[in-house]
Amino acid sequence: MKYLVNIWILLSISLMASCQNIKKTKSDISEKDLYQYIDFLASDSLKGRLPGTTYDRVSAKFIRDQFEHYGLKLMSENGYQFMDIILDQKPGAGNKLTINDAEQKYDADFTTLPFSSTGSLNASVVFIGFGFKLNNEKILWNDYQAVDVTNKWVLILRGDPEPDSTNSVFINQSSDRTKTLIAKDMGAKGVILVSGSTFDPKDKLQGMSERDFDQGIPVIHVKREVANTILGDKGKIDELEKQLIKERRPFSIELNSHVDASTEVINNTQKTQNVIAKLEGRDPDLKNEYIVIGAHFDHLGMGGKGSSSRRPDTIAVHNGADDNASGVAAMLELAQKLSSKHRKIKRSIVFVGFAAEEMGLIGSQKFVESGLLPNASVVAMINIDMLGRLNNKNELQVSGTKTSTETESILTKLNADSTFKLAFAPEGYGPSDYASFYNKNIPVFAFTTGVHLDYHTPADDIDKINFDGSVKATNYIYNLAYELSNRDKKLTFQEAGPKSRPTRSARGGLKVKLGIIPDVSGSSNNGLKAIGVTENNPAYKAGMKSGDIITAINGKQVKNIQDYMYRLSELKPGMTISVEILRGEQKLVLLVQL
């Protein structure tokens, strides 16, 4: 019965979607068209476009039908690129651990991590220190050089010798997942992770609170007492951790213990899909080079805990009119206008509605890894995410402006009439789908009108959209796409910041919060703007207001979101801290009780 009801819903909404094809007599980008796109995608009937649902599929079909309506060539499987997503994970009944014939208890002595495979291994163990394999201009450190871990368990310390440094030479290999990948590459068949007291004084076991993907080998996390049992007479975890932090050198040793363990991870999976279509270029040579224009179409569904909603206790439709029906609407208008000019377009342009961005850039990662387009043939990627709230200062934010040597001059030239106050953010990595392309050495242009108080709440509705501003911004992006598709030479890619954002989240996350909505756009490097301040939280009680710019915490400079997060990681509940802010031209210091 549930299946039949879902089919009925899908057919009913699909029929409604089929009536939404915009019958255009002109190729101009218009408020009317943008409104119709957003009105459909952000309607209550689509229940927030949660990935893997009927409403997700209807949204995808709507986008696909528009592409086809504008004469684009559907790619992949009739316009769809399918992928599995993990909605949630839980440990199965088959998680068992025995050390030298002594059975351990799940959740008390050990846990299975979410990126573990389901499997078993009965083998000897090698202690491998921090599990590094580093060879660069800054450091040579290989914990595997003196031992053979083939077909064995490896016991690895979590973290690294520089836990308080945001610029550590170890940071790119400090995560549990990366250490597991290295161990697998070295031939290990199972990984046992343990926290030293420097890394985690509380010795808290990690569970399956975050979704992740199978790394291909069993991975378990054990308490220090269990790890000491595995070490036997070879030492104690706390002593070894202190030694390695002090001596900063590789260390590994074969152990006499035998570990027999099985792991079981139960994944609740569903399918979702990117939507992909191509406008083929007219130049016989340049048509084999591509501009990718993308916007994600998923959102948070009905919200709730674990959904990224900023109101997790409210179950209601999260329509996502700005995030990101506005970006999809702009992409569709670009598709129709560029297709109307197809005889003047030299390079091919590929349009992608990305799936599951809110779950971690899953759709864009699938696209760049799929080989559907050779990444080397992609000249540039234009990402549109939240383009519906242009303010009265006409501030248009563009990220990735240093990912090619030509980017900023092109953007400035296209804004010769000063329609926009352009805010440039140089880095190619950021919290949207363009990061997946930058990771493949592709120049990126990421457009947004910025975060606001309705972000990830049920209040992100169509009545808040600035349609006049959306038309202006979409026309500007059209001029960019036209320029990129017809310029004689490729852009010159250059690295602009890291290819991924190193984090210290494995250390247990932040223990405190100020209670602000930070500006995560990266458009400024002169402080962190609080675009919202939540009532009855520490910042609010201290007198902080929306629009204040945090420049320092406890006298330590804050230039951006990364600085801010690291400063918070140093703090503990109960502390009173000083927070320096700019409020307009006024400099203030607030005392905040955490």
C-alpha cells in the first residue's frame, strides 16, 4: 500500500511538473520565469526535496524536463546520473572482539566506526604509532618502514604530535579515516584505533553519529585499557603517546597479541540522482572543451534532529527557496538563454543539477569521479548556490577568484558598469559543490548573495526572494558563461588554498558555542561577521548584535571562519572570555560567559 501511495504521489506531482515547462517567446532572463521555477521547487508539495525521497525524484524530473524543453542533449542515463546515498547507519548484532581469547563488550570496550566494512579478521597485531606515511619538503615520517603489516591488524594512535596547531605538518593525515586508508594501502586487513590521554582525556568511544562510506576493511575503536591489553608487555598507550609527541619520530613494533574481531555496519541506503544535459559548442575543436554550470537542488526535507536544520526541534517543510531553488532557477534560465545563442557558443556547456549537496557534496563528487567528462577537458566550473537575497548594496559574493590567474580581471571587466559590489574570496575550497571541481585542478567561480537568518530554517520561503536582484545576478553570470565559452585560451589554473578543509572534529568537536550564525561565505578575511545572534545564548547575553564582526577572542586574532572555529576549540564551558568586535566604525570588547 505504501508503495502504491508513493507511486500515486510521484505521478500526481510529475503531472503538475509537466505543466511547469516555461513557454518562452523570448530568451531574456525574467522575474516571471525565475518565480515559476522557484514556486514549483520550493512548494510545500515537494516537502523540502530530501535526497532519496519521491519529492527528490520529482524535483530531478522537473529539471530534466526543462533541459529537454530548451533543446539540450540529455547525458548519462537519459539525463540522470544515479548514485546510492546512506541515510543512516547503525551497528549490527555481529560486532564482536576477542583479544587473546578474552571477549570484549560492545559500547563498553569497543565500537565499530561508520567507515568500517562488514567483515571479520583473526590475525596478529602491529602497533604503528600515529600511522603516518609522510614524505614532503617539510617532514619525512614513515611508521611502516620497519614492519610488515600485510594481512594483519594495526593498532594506531588517534591524532598527531601537534594537536593545537592549525598549520601542523601532520594535519592532512591526522583523521581516523585517512589513517585507515594509509593502513589499507600498506596491506593491513584491519584497523584498531585508540585515543591517548593527550588526544582525549575522557577516552570516549566513537559511534555512528555521522554517515560515512565503507573503507573496505574492519575498523574498530577501543578504550585505552583494551589497547594496553593488546600491547601486553610492550608498553602503555599514554606513555607511548607522550614519547612520540616528545621525540617526534616514527615508531612501530610487532606485538604478541592475537585479535579476532568481526564488524557489522547496517546501512539504510536510497538512490538519488544528478541531472545532466549538454549544449554542444559550435567550434569543431573547442567543442571538446567544457564549461560546467551547476546548482544543487536538494534540501533538508521536514528538518528535525540530524538534518542540519538550525531549528532541529521544529518538524516543518524546509522549502529552501533561496537554498537552493534560487540557484537552480538561475541555472535553468542560463540554459534557455545560452541555448538560444547556440550558434555563437564555441565551447560546450554542461548543466548539472547536483544531488545530495546538503549531505556532503555527494552529487558533485560523483560527477567528477565518474569520467562522464574528462576532468582535464573542463575549462571552468560555475556554481550557483543561494542567489535569491541580493541586498540593497548589490553585494554579489564570488569564491574561487584565485583559482585561475585571469579570474579577477574577467569578473571586474564584466562589472564595468559597477552594477554589483563584488566581494572576492580567493580559495577554491568551500561549503558547496565547486569544491569537488577545485579538487580536480579546475578553475571555479562560485556565486552567492550570502547567508541570512532564514538559512536552513522553515522560513526560507519564496516571499523573501529578491527577484529583481536574481535577474541582475543571473544576467551577470550569463555574461561570464558566454565569455568563458568563447575566449580563445583556457584559463590558467592555480592553487588557491587547500584542496580540503583540515579539521580537528575527531577530537570530539567544539565544547562551547557563542550562539551566532557565522558568515561562512569566505568573502572577507578581516574578521568573522555574525549575520545572526541567537537569543538566550552567550553572545546574545553579552550584548552582541547581528552584523557585528568578531576580530579577536581572548586577544587572539580572528580573521575568518577557520580562525573562529579554532579559537572556540581552545575554550571550555564556564570560562569568561573577551570578544573584540567591530560594530560599524566602533570597536567594542564584550565579556562573554560560556
